[in-house]
Amino acid sequence: MNLEFWRHTLRARVFQWLRRPDAALAAYRDALAFAPRSARTHHQIGFLLAAAKRYDEAEVHLLEAVQLEPSNAVAWFNLGYLRDQRQETRRAIAAFREAVRLDPKLDRAWFGLGRCLAAEGEHAEAVRAFENAAKDHPMNGIAWYHLGMAYHIVNAHDKVTSVVEHLNRFDRKRARQLIQDTGREDLRHLVADLRV
């Protein structure tokens, strides 16, 4: 057992828990010195660097993480997220697709995929991605809102109505926003009692 690696890794996790990302990053880098092929450590370093918007450095570590552990769907998601933040939409789509292939229940990867596909004008595929993002999380108002907008763009008007009705049960403000953004005046009565 690599005791030094684990000692530094545990310190890093404690620093993450204490919300001290710089100290966590330093401890993960120390751990990496004792296990340079640790996919999880590369992943954590990449995650922390991406959160700090140090995207170039983050990508190096996330790429290393997915090369060392290609079955890690969350690492693929984080790589997609980083690429999306850098507005590298096509590359983000590829990473998100790999994440959902590996873990079809990873709703945040489906959501990221949907956003990127919509940005590329691939709205029919975006609908399918948003459907998957919303499917297992019926109370995720953001995913449902984007699903409603995607349905609107592909002219699935009945489905927009269904999404508004669904949102109106638990996130009425977002339902109102969807009504406004789709121009569905016929549904305004559902949220008429809400104050502006």
C-alpha cells in the first residue's frame, strides 16, 4: 500500500470538505507525486482547476484521467463541461456522448449534451437529450424548462403544453417563464395568479 499517496489524498479530501480548494489542489498534486498514474487524482485535480477556470491545465488532467480510466463517466462529463465552458461545443458534445454511453442515468451529462446540441442547431437530438435529463428527475425545473424550449423549436406544441403543466405543479415561476419564452398565451391562465 502506498501510504504517502493515501496520506496526501486524505488531506486533499479534508481540504475539499473544508472548502479550501487551493489547499486541496496542492495536496492532490503531492499525492500525484507518489502515484502519477492515479486516474482519480488526475480527475480531482482537473475538477478543481476547472472550477478555478484554469481550463488549459484542467484539460490536461481530465484527458489523463479518461485515458487512464476510460470507463469513468463522471470524468467524461467534467471534460465535456470544461469544453462547454471554453465554447468548444463540438468537442463538448463528444465528451458528453461518451459520458452518457457509459452511464445512461447521468442526467447532468444528458443536460450538457442537450445544451450543446441546441447551440449547434441540432434540435431534434437536443430534445432526446433533454428528455433523458428530465426523465429520472421529475423535479428538475431547469431540465424541464429546456425540454419545453426544445419542443417549442421543433414545433411539438402539445408537448410544450405538457411540460408547462408539469412545471406548474412544482416550479410555477419557471412555468411562467416557459410560457413567456414560447409565446404560448393560450397557457397564461395557468400562472395568472403569480405576481410579476
